[in-house]
Amino acid sequence: MRYLDRDMWQEVLVTIKGQKVRSLLTMFGVFWGIFMLVILIGCGFGMKKGLIGSLMNLSSNSIVYTPTATSMAYSGFNADRPWYIQDRDIEDIRKKMGRRLDYITKANLDGFRQIGSQQRSGYYQTAGVTPTYYIDIPQKVIYGRYINDTDINEHRKVCLAGERVVAELFDHDNPVGEDLTVDGNVYKIVGVITHTNENISVGFFSQDCVLLPFTTEQDAFDHKDRIGMISVGLFGKYDLGTANAEISAILKQNHNIHPDDNAAMEVISMADAVSVYKSTMKGVEILIFIVGLGTLLAGLIGISNIMLVTIKERTKEIGIRRALGARPRVIILQIMMEALTMTLTAGLAGIIAGTWVLILLNNLMGGGTDALISRPMIPPAYAFGSLFILVCGGLASGYIPARKALSIKAIEALRDDK
């Protein structure tokens, strides 16, 4: 007798249909388990893309330095002394880093200033930046161009306007070439920018601010030789830890800061930020698998329980089949096929339904990369892996009850009156 002949499958289907409500409820448990597993994995990967994706597009080998008040008295200076990075610090850092240096970004954050167009005005964040600022902050140019080296060298009175600033001050989306006033000074708009990841910021979001060339900002607000923040980017093959120690020593020595006063400046490593996000997401992934597999296991246990009940009800039938010469492996195979049929049917339906929900979520989110969850989708390897777990679980859910059925002697099964 062939194990997978038509008669066996017809018998499997008849057995399942004979208990429609019970079978459907059991299959729903498996369906819900795999459905939730697909949704959780898909959203987990979408969250990973949303949180880490934009970070990976930035410089991952850079360090940001922001001066804060000193916390220790040193070299005749009291504690709580404010200080600023200066041009001589930049030159010393360039000399020390040598070929390791990729770029140095300078920025001054000026808080809220009165910004106006010909139509209306309001108060918005302003800052002076250098052309490499876009490397460290997730942003993009919608219209026009970004600040360039010529703007810096010639102290040009130009600016970048945030997308939201433009929406509130102008009657159209593209004001490139028009004038914008900042505290009464007139600047020509050369570009419109927006933030590309609202989970990452340094004091403000690009769509809410007006950016000036760094040298122009120094002229306008009397910030000569005063730098509020720098970002030092190294080429990828060089170690940030060593560079950080050298740069910190330069800044502390130039400004008479105690060598152990680590509170005198805020230091942020992009590599550390990426590492923290990755570690966080690894924990999220583990939690997703635990919750998802737990839900799936509950469904598989339900299948096993229902098979035990079904076999209990079919004790006499099994006894008759054994008395008529049915081989034990044939009985085991049929029971396992019943469990596997319910498991695979419900599991495939759950994977398909979960995938469609993820596609719907992706369409609703517009497929963008600036959201907390970006392009949620389950990788094929995970889908096939879940299906493999289902197959193994389905076979196990049928095998255990089948062995229990064969433990009953044929003569005792025939006497069963239930």
C-alpha cells in the first residue's frame, strides 16, 4: 500500500470535516500564531530600517564635540567657566589628524530669531553651518542647492530655508532666489531643505530652521572666532577612540581645562550611536522571536491536544483497523497527515495574510525612510523558516497522539464503547 494514495487523503479530509468547528478553531490558533509572527518580524525589520537606515547613510566614523561649562578648577581658572572652540583648535586638530582626517564640520546654533518674507514673519531656529553639515545630520535638499565653499569663503548673504518655514512664510513651495530676513538682515534663499529622520537631531530639525553659511553667521551675530560645535570625520579605516583621546587633549590644553574634566565638553560618537541602535534592535528582534514563537507554539499545542481528543473518540475505529491487519506505520502516517494538513493550511494562510498586511502598511506609510518603521516586510528566509517550524511542529503534533493510539491493544480498543 502506498502511504500517500488518494484513499488516505480522502480519509484525512473526511476526518477533519467530521469535526468542522473543532478543526477550524484549532487551525485558527495556528493561523493567528504564524500571522502574528510574520507581522512582528516584518515590523521589527521595518523598525530596524527606520532607526538605523538613516544613521547608516551618515558618517559612522565621526565625533561631535560641543563645549559645556567646566566642572573643575584648573590653572588659575574657576569651575563653571564657559568656553568655545576657536579657529586655532581647528588648525591644531587638522595637523594632529593629518591623513586620517576626512572633514571638519563647524556649526553655531543661534536659537530662535525673527524670520520674515514679504508676506509674513515668525520666529524660527537659526544656525550657521559649513557645507559638510549634511553629512552629520539627516537632511536633503528639496529645491535649489546646499551651502558650498564659495558661500563660506566669500561670506555670502545666502541661506537655506526649512520646508516648514517656507510653508508658513510663503504662498508657494519653491522660493529659491527670493529674499528672507533674519533679524532685519536680508539673505537670498539658495535652497529648501527638510529632515529625513526625525529620530535623529542635534538641537533642531532642518525643516523648522534657517541655515546660514558659517562665516556669514559669525559676521551677523558677532561670533568671531567662536564655534559652538564641531564634528570631526575620519576615513573609515582609522580608529575613533584614539582620535578622540588626541582631539580631547588638544581642546583641553588650548583652553586650560583639567585633563580629567570630561564634563567640560559633550562628546558624541556616531559609531557608538549606531552600535547602541544595533544592540537595541538585536534585543527587539530576540523579543519578537520569543513572543512570536510562543504564540505559534500555543497553536501547535492546540493541534496536539485536539488530535489526542480525536484519537480518544476513534479508539474503536483504530482497534477495528488494527484487527483487520492495518500496519502501525499506516495508522501513524494517517494521524500525522491529519495534523500536518491542518497545520500547513492554517500556517500558509497566516503567512499570506501577514504578508498582505505588511504590504498594506508599507503602502500607507508611502515606503519612506524617515519613519520609525520603514518598509516593513518579512525576509523570505524568515518566512520559509517559519514554514519549516510549522512542518516540524505539525508532524510532532500528530506523532505523539499516534504513538498513544498504538499503545492501546487491539482487543481493548474493540471493547471501547465510547
